[in-house]
Amino acid sequence: MDQSLISSSPDVLGGTPVFAGTRVPVQTLFDYLEGGETIDDFLEGFPSVTREQVISVLEQARDRMVKSAA
């Protein structure tokens, strides 16, 4: 993942990967989506995360999955 999108620091949530510039764990996005919620639902709950960050993280995750399956 692009380090400008995600950060991890022992000082922020014990090193849990979060959206850069926030305290929102990236895992929370995937939990929302797995639970049937939409990106808009996630953004409403976490206004410190931008739509661009969400889309970029999802695109990078997709690209990694496609590359690993090839």
C-alpha cells in the first residue's frame, strides 16, 4: 500500500494501520464493506477520511489481489 495513504505508528492506536492524517483504522473500511455498508456510510461515520483516500486504498487492494492471483 502507498505509505502516503496509510500510516502506522506505535503512538497512534498502538501501530494499527490508519488512514494517513487520521486515527481511523483501514480495517474499519473493510469491516463496513463486509457488513454490507456503503462507502458513503463509512464516510458519514468517519468524516476525517476523504473519498479519494477510500478509493485509492480500494484500488491498491484490488491491484495487489489481481497481481497475487496472476
